[in-house]
Amino acid sequence: MAVKGVSRRGVSNYTWMPKFSRSVDAAEASDEEKCLLISEARAVYSVIGMTCSSCTAAVEKAVKRLPGVKEAVIDALNNRAQVVYFAAVTDEEKIREAIEDTGFEAQLMPEEEDDRCAQVCRIDLKGMNSNSLELESFIGALHGVNKVLVSIPNQQLEVHFDLSMLTHVAILEAMEDKGIHGTVVSVGKESATVHLLVDGLQNENMFNMIRKSLMETSGVEEVKFESEIKKLSVFYDPDLVGPRDFIRSIENSESGILKAKMYPERGEREDLRKKERREYFISFLWSLAFSLPVFLISMVFMYIPVLNHALETKIVNMLTVGMVLKWILSTPVQFIIGRRFYVASYKAIRRGSANMDVLIALGTNAAYFYSVYSAVRAATSSKFESMDFFETSSTLISFILLGKYLEVLAKGRTSNSIEKLLALSSDKAILLVLDKEGNVIEEEEIDNQLVQKNDVLKVIPGSKLPCDGVVVWGNSHVNESMITGESKPVMKGIGDSVIGGTVNGNGLLYLKATAVGSESALSRIVRIVERAQLVKAPVQKFADDISKFFVPLVILMSFCTWFAWFFAGKLNGYPKSWIPAYMDGFELALQFGISVMVIACPCALGLATPTAVMVGTGVGASQGVLIKGGRALETTHKVNRIIFDKTGTLTIGKPVVVSCHLLREIDLQEFTSLIAAAEANSEHPLAKSIVDYAETLRSKEDNSVWPGTSEFESFPGHGVRAVIEGKEVLVGNRSLMECNCVTIPINAEQKLAEAETQAKTCILVSINKELIGILTVSDPVRPEARRVVSILSSMGISSIILTGDNLGTALAIAKEVGINSVIAEAKPEQKAEKVKELQENGDIVCMVGDGINDAPALVAADVGIAIGAGTDIANEAADIVLMRSNLEDVITAVDLSRKTFYRIRLNYLWSLSYNCLSIPIAAGALYPIARFRLPPWLAGAAMAASSITVICSSLLLKNYTKPSL
């Protein structure tokens, strides 16, 4: 089986890269291919100055030209660029320089730079006979693995890997394919990072002193300091130490003058947005201050006799006072306030492309310099009479700046879902200081950022929970609607998990912190939403393709419009009466040409998809449906076949043993001890139910551990085998028994058939090749399952059950929920093959599973949905993660994707209709019939309004409500 990373895309076929299959097995790859695969990295840059799809296309083209770049995604809405590259070929600095060469400012984002998704997975290797060097070499060759440590005496494997390229499930599958069986002991972040702002560090010696002090602290792995911004970065093990310890160590240093606090990571992006809004608003006000008098002089004062007489007073020859005043007032607007359009146009032309700024610069310059020409001719001639267009250039710039300001405001609203999520976290936490016996001796209010793993915190009624944790005392109802979308408060008691950012009800809770900072569920949700907004929907390619030739085509159409009207006038192609009294034929043609140039709007097309995707993913997050980008959104709305896993998906996922039937004489206590010992190493829900059943049969005084196992083997989709106290124990289904030559007697067959008709699962147990007993397990069907299947059918989506359980049980469940198609007794890898078979028949397939044994099928499906993730929302195999254990959210995911793409189609329809209708009107199509012409300043206002209309259309998705079921 080929082991792939998280991305479904293979390595791009650039000319600099070796030619190898997208599904190449990392273990079989050549040395050159391995070098590339292992060195894959990701970087996110802040890119300032992008305004439309032409800008993003230019940046994307420049970055993709670099050798070593696999993929580049540019997000103009959030001023970000995400680049996946091979560190063996290129580096972050070369990528940054490539972006800046296109004319934009680029900076590597520090929060992304430090977030390497480094994970460590510890695997138990019971019964391993492999050579340690061979195993280390094999695992080390997997795509995404950074380091491998093998301990043969302890029979344990430690794998350090990058979660953005690999998952622990893929590692286990690769081992299984190699014949090596293992059980995951733990999976978690390799290390945590905290950034501190340190005041008072004056020289290198002081830093070395602080570094030495911190490095002596247990759990600290590395310390870095950026002196320019006073930023101290500490890499540490969160189980041993935390930020309070670092601050205490720094402030208690020998110098006594150092002060440390948490470095402000998150307001930088919002500060940039505020700065951009402020700049546009101030520019508009200054532009308005100059252009409003110009507009009044040209359009209003001419109807006031006294003012008109003063303005028509001639200074030199035909040059009037009004013309000079308009010239003076328009010049700062054109060259100082409008400087941004010149700079942006220069950069666009330098990189070989044209954008909206080029159209604005050309249109306003045409109007301004023709007006200057008219003024100079009037000053040098006693007979020359002509109209100037100073009000056109200045008013046009003012309207465009106003439109840009409103557009930035609207864009901010499309992405405020992230700010809303961040606002859920509390600012303060009440830390309980405990003595050795666990008694509270002191309470201390601390900043929420200073909470450390394993801290015990007090949560008073009505307050927000400061972090993820486990309740250690008290009980209360907790409102989790802001995280999971669950409308009803959930009762929490001792031992229950809670999520940071949720609201405590009317009870007092003590909780032990289990995940803080970047490890918390809220932080991971924010990261998923941020990264989702960087994943382009395939439909965006339509706008990208149009943007490549749109602006040049508009410029050509503008010149053709001027040329057609000008020469039509010269050749008497239209009556002289069509020309206004205050114009000549050249000026009329010029106005039509300028109007065409400034009314065309490529920005509206470029905004049609990303704004809708951004709002859609944000709305989904607020409903407890995490959609990982535009590609997942687009594919979901096309789905016509949904595959449901049975256990934990259609059923509640908490199976219980309801009966135990012994076929041979054996002590029940001994029997349950043996099967519990065998199943204790498995993570399958059925295995846990068996262990729980064995626990209930134990006496309260019996605190002994289960018997030791050797030669443990797990057979996904079948069961387990282990040698316990010298006895070979098999626990699993019929196929496991048949493969191991265990005979199933007639009375056992009858028991199996009876249980299957009742939608129950039978687990067979054999000892030394003899069938000893049968456990009957029941897992109730979710109450909403039948209703969900029915609604999906009404939406044109057919449902299938795909399970590893026996056919009889699967058919009984299918009948209960209203599904006609059943595929049973399928191994995890066979599930993926069944998905591919459906895809080959032309179906768009969605796989819904609980993420435990469904990872291969979730990856193989066009859309993978992991249900009931709760705080485990970093499920890399799924495209959509549902926070709640409720099948109704599958309908929400499909419905939201359809509503989002309806909005995208509407945006495209508006954008294309606007350009198709407005350009002919601006070109004078209605002038011969109705004498209607669009002044350039009004054309510019229409252009700005078109972009705002598209953004507002996308913002309507914020009103989305779940379908009533």
C-alpha cells in the first residue's frame, strides 16, 4: 500500500523535478525522490499590496516558477500566501524575494513559522522480531518522518513526524503492510513554544545569562532571542514546565531589571486591516476636500450668475479663473492622493501584467492631461475654446477611494469569523494552589495565556472556561454552542472533558488543564479555519483565467471606443446635434473611452469565490462544522452518494456486552480475564466494551492487572490474537476463526443467526483452536439516523452502509435506518477499494466515519467527513470535521456547501452581467437611442459599487440557518 501525506495532490510535474508516480511508496523511492519527499515544508507569508485577482495571479506565477516549489496559494482577502516547497531545493528567503520581485511587500508570518506541526508518536511493538536498523530505515523513509528511535529491549518505537504530511494512522498502516504489528501508546506535539516580550536585555552577556538559566530548567529544549523586537522564544515540554516558570526565572535573574510578559501574537493582522481602512478613509477625505470644489465649479456654480461670472473671467487669452482653480485643486488629487494608483500600476506593468490600478491610472491620466492640454491651449490662443475634464479625474479618484474603503470594510466582515472565535477565549483564569495532599491553600487570578498544562483552575458560575481540561470537582451544565453548535447545555461532572471558551452554567467547577495555548481545541479550530481560507475552490480557476486577459481587453476596447466615436464624427457618421454644445467630437469620444476604461471591474470576478468560501467556512465553524477549504466545499455540493460506517456513525458508538454464552466448561472469571487481556491492547470500540464487561464481573477487592500477553497481533476488520499464560486466544468474528481453522459448531451458528436478525454483533472466542464462547454486543442506532437518511434521499443523495461487521447485523441496521445498499465484512483497506469502485462508476462519493478505522476510506473518498470529533478536531484524514456526535450535521455540511455555491454562481452571474451590460452602456450603446451617456466619474462609482455588491452578496451567507429536520 502506498503511504501518502495528508494532501491528495501529488508532487507537481515541474521540469526541475524527477518524474515519479504521485502514489510512489516512500520506502521504494529512489534516493533523489526520498530527499525531496522528506524535505517538504510549508511557509505562510504576509503579502501587502494585493488588490485583485490579477495581483494574486502574478504572485502565484512568480512563486511557482521557483525550482523546488510544489504548490502556492495566494489569498488577497487576508493578504497571505501559503507555499509548499522542498527545503532540499529552495528556502523561505528565496520565496520571499520572489514575491517582493513582483512589487509587493512580503514577510514570513512568525506564528506560522513556528507552527511546524511536529508530532511524536510512541508505538508498542509487542512480539516484534524485526531488526531495529531495518525498522528504523523503513519508517524513516516515510514521507513526513523526521526522526525514528527504536528500543528493542522495551519493544517500543518513537516516531517524530510532521502532521501536515503524515498521520499516526498512516504509520501504523505502513507497519502492517510490512508485517509489523504495533499499538499506539501516545500521540502529541513534539514540543510547545512560547514567545515572551522581554524588556531590559541590553547586551549579549545578559541574554546568555538568561539562556543559561532557562536551559537549566527541566523541560526546556531551546531558547532563541530576536533582539530587534525583544522577542524571546522558548521551546519546551508542556508536561514539565510552562510560561509562568519562564517569566519567574527571567524576572528573578541576578540583574533584577528584566521584565517579561507574553508576546502579543494575534493583533498584527487586525492592525494591518485597521491601518488599511484608516489610510483609505483619510485619502478619501483629502480627495473629497479637493474634488468637491472642482465638482461644484464644473456642475453647480455655472447655474449661479454671480459665481459663474467670476469663474468665467479670463486671465490670459481664453484661460478662465474657473479653469485655473480646477487645475490647481485637481493636481494634488491626481499626483499626491492618487499616487498609490501610479505605484501599483508601475509594479503591475513591471511584472508583465495589468490590473485595476492600470485602468484607473490610464483613465484619470487621459482626463487630466487632456484638461492640461486644453488649459495651455486656452492660455496661448485668443480663439481656442474647449472643455476640460478636471472634475472627471479628481471625482473619479474620490469615488474609487470611497469604493476601496467600503470594500475593505466589507472584506473585514467576511473574515471576522476568526476574530469571533478568538474572542471566545477568556482573558483571566483563577489558579488554585494546592498542597501535597491536594487541598486548596490559595487562589490566584492570572492571565489566561499563563495557564500551564496540569494546572487546577476554578471556574465560577457564568464565566468562560479558560482552557481545555477535565473536571476534577463539582458538576454543572456547560453551554458548548459557540464551539460545537450544540444548542442544549451539556451536564459535566467529575471525569468529563470540557472545552476552553465554552460557558459554565450555574455550578462551580474545578478543572485540570489538559490542553493550553496552541494545543487547545479553540486554537486548532482557528488554525483549521485560517488554513481552509487558503485552499482555493476549483471554480476559482474560472476567474483566474479571465483575469489574465481581462484588463488588456478592456484597454483595447476603450481605445476602440474612442477611435470609433472620433472617426465616426470626422466622417459624419452621426448628426452634429448629438454633440453637446460645450464639447466637440474629440471630447465626446474621449469621455466614452474613459468611461469604458474605468467602468470595467475585474475585481468583482476575483472576489466572487473567495469571499463566499471565507464566509461559508466561517459560518460552518460557528455551527460546529469545520470545512477545510474551498475544494471540500465545492466537492460536497456535488455529492450524490454517501457511505456511512456503522459503528460510531449510524450507531451511537458505545457498544455494550448484553450476553455471554459459554460453549465449554470454563470458569466465567477466567474466561473474561483472558479476553480482556487480549482486547486491552486494541482501540476498537468493541474491544473497549469487552474490557468494560470484564471489569463489571470483577469483585471490588480485585485490583490486579489483566494477565500478561505475548505475540499480540491485531487483524483490522477481524479481531485479535494473543498468547496469554501459554494459551493461544483468538477474539473476533467468523472470518478470523475460519482463517485459523477453528470449527464453529451448529449451536454457535444458531446463536449467530439469532443475534444478527436483532442487529446485534457476536464476538467469537477460541482458546487453543477450540471455540469456547460467544459474546453478544449491542450498539443502539442513533435516533436521528433514519430521518437523516430520508432527508438525504430527498436531496438526491443515496446512502450505503460500509462496515467490517457481519452481513446479518449490517442488514438489520440498514433496514432500521432505511438504507437499501449494504457492504459488510470489509477490512479498512477494502473500504477504500469500495469507495474507488463507486468513483469509477461516475459517483461523487462522501464517506462518513468516526475516524477510528475509517482513515483509508476518508482519504480515498471525494469528501471525507469525520463525525463526533469533539476536541479531536485535528483529524487530518477528513475534509470536513463535525464537532458533535450528531448525524444531522452531515445534512448541514451538504446544505451549507450547496448554499455557498449557489451564492458563488450568483456572484459570477452578477459580475459577468455587470461587465457585459455596463461596458456597452459606457461605450455609448444607448446614446443614439436615448442620448444617454455615462460620465467617467459615475462609471468609476459604478465600478466600485460592483465589487461591494459581490462582497455584500457573500455576506448574506451569514444569515444561514440549518435546515429544519
